[in-house]
Amino acid sequence: MTEYVPWLRRFMGHAKIPLVYASTLVTDRRGGILLERRADFRNSWWGLPGGLMEVGESIGETAIRETREETGLIIQPGRLVGLYTSPDFDVTYPNGDQVQQVTACFATRTIGGHLRPQNGEVLELRYFPPGELPTMPAWYAAMVDDFLDNRLEASFRSGSPGGDADPAQRTFEEIRRAVGGPDPLIIVGAAAFVRRHDRVLLQQRGDNGWWGLPGGSMELGERLDQTAAREALEETGVQVEPVRMTGVYSAPRSVVPTSWRDSSQVFSACFECRPVGGEPKADGVETIDARYFPVDELPENMSARWRMYISDALSGRREAIVR
């Protein structure tokens, strides 16, 4: 386990919380896929290298660090294979800790190191031909299937969408109240890039008057693309359908929305969404205005973060940008 998780568990106990992971797909010259047999579960199941993101590192840095620690290999992350966030992939660890996983999976290139299993955590490492893979947990199986499909677009629909949030479970604001103080949390969120012809839907925030994309933090029990759809509807009155993941943002410099007023680090995904119902309407509280703007006439009072999201979404790249 990492330093971040034991600290967080002091306040949260075994309660279900969202945690961010990186997984990597490492292959040999024959196309075999590297799997590791884990030591921390009784059935010692096979899975991909990877682990938890720490405060102060990006998701790409997590992928590099965890792969080196667990396998001895130095890798370079390539395309984002997908983001796996469905409640179908929830896991309970042997000590009782419950997690809703938010896992970014990368195709990789090996650039150095020597293969060796991590003492105490990995029992065995082996390359498996794609047609001879062992039984794996559902989330790893979904990652491998998406990798073998070899699509440029990042997958995000694996597993059920969820959406039936349990009010007894903790949101990020509740986690912050439990933790207290200014210590950084890793907050998971999503944004909706809603485009109608050459216009993009923006909301003007009620707390600071700045414009930006609709979005917010993930609730337990929902897949992350559904977070984007829910937030768009709540904040702008527009019903949307996510069709493409345009970017994933996790660098420590990621800006935290003003409402949290702390030093938390954001892991956020942006989804291009198709409007399927409703017209922009402010709720008068979180949103004081909502409207479509021409993409070349965005309002001046908009943060660099949102301008980056919009620029990346408009770049024309099929694969998700990772920053």
C-alpha cells in the first residue's frame, strides 16, 4: 500500500472510497502480455502490473513507477487504452478495505530494466500469448480485450454505468469533512465538452462568476462518463450522451475548483458529449448563466484549465490526450 492510502484509511476506516490506479500492458517481441500473480489475495489471481497514484505524481508517472517496482522493467506509457471506473469493478481487499476503482490503463513500450518480481507483492511474472491468457478479474480482462481490439479511441464504457448512488456512501466533500485540514486529497471528477455545431456549452459559476465546462466530482456507484452527464444536466439543464473521451488530466498542477478551497489534486476526465435534450438553463445557485459559445469566441473570464480542455477536445485527435 502507499503512504496516501494508510493516511486516508485512518479517517475512513474500511468504508468504500474512490481510489485512482494505473495499469500497464507490457508485451514481449512475440506479442505476449506480461501478467503478474499477486500475493495479497488468497486466490493469488493474475493481473496487469500497476498500482495506486500518489499525491504529487501524474497518472503516467504512476504507471512508470509501479511497473518498475513490481516487474523491474522501465516502460514508456503510450496510448491510453481506457479508463475503467464502473461499480462492477469494485474490490474489497483481504483486510476489508472497500474501493471503487478509477483505473487508467496504458499500452507501453519497454525501454530498460530486467524482469524480476517484487518481493512480498508479486509471486510470479510471466508473458502469456493472447490466446492462452489465464482467468483474470473482470477489470483486467476488459483492459486486455480493449488492448487487443487496437482502437485509437480510449475505452470508457466497460462495465455497467451505475448511477444509483447510495446516499450512505461518502462523496469527496464528505471525505474532506472527515479528514479535515488542508492535507491534499486526490479528487476524481469529470467534465462535459458539449458541442452543437461550432458552439460549446459553458456554465458561469455562481461562486466566482467564471465560465467553464460543466463538470464535478464522481459519486460512488456511478461510472465516470455518467458523472459528466449528470453534472451537465444538473448545472445547465442539458441532457447529454458521452461519445468520446478527449483527455485525462492528473498532473499535480491541476487546478482545484474554488469550492473545495484546499490543496487537493484533481484526476479528471473530459468527455465529448452529444446534446440529446433540453436547452441551457441556469439553476441560479451553482450556475448563474449557461449558454453555447462559438468555439472561437470564448469568454475572457475562463481559466487556463478549461481552455486547455477545450483546445484538446478540438484538436481532432482520436486518442485521448493524457496530461
